[in-house]
Amino acid sequence: FVALAEMTITRTTRGRPVAVAFTGSFTVTSTLSMGDSAEIAIFVDGVEVPGTARRASLSNGLALSTVVELSASKTIELAAGSHTFEARFRRPGANGNATAYSTQRALAVQEAY
């Protein structure tokens, strides 16, 4: 996984539950009949948050391209202190290319009061 541009937030928390949400548009293009895919996940302090990985696949492509929406959210417990939240992206397939589309992405972090 690699961090998405402008999708990193550092917050100082008070030890209460934190809701983290990400949504983004990705162009997935398949250049071979085996297809391709794009994956996203939320990371906190460099560690993937379990249950936040999402994948979109395009199969039997033959140079097909489509824009897909991927989103993930989770409420997590963190110790009080400074934490870095990131949305990360990867293209696990080798049969095409998947890229972050334009600026259609958002990361939100909210601690419970």
C-alpha cells in the first residue's frame, strides 16, 4: 500500500473512540483478459486497521476502463496522544493500471465527545 496524496491527518486524541472514514474514486483499466483491481485501506500510525480493506475488480477487461467508488469506515479505540491517520491505495494485479481519479477522495477523522 502507498499513501494517497493529501489523505493523511494527524490528530491529538483524548483516548475516546475515534471514527475514521474514507471514500474515493479510482479509475481501473484492464489491458488483458485477466482483469485488474484496486484496493484501499485505512492505516493508523502506519498499521492497517483490520476490517477496512476494500477491493474493486474489473475482469475480462481487454482494455476496458471504469471508475469505481471505494469507501471504508471504522470506529476504533486509541490511547490518548498524537496519531496519524492515512488512506492508502494499491494495485495488486499486474494486468492493467489503477489510478486515483482526479481529486475525488476524502478522509475524515472524528473523536467522540
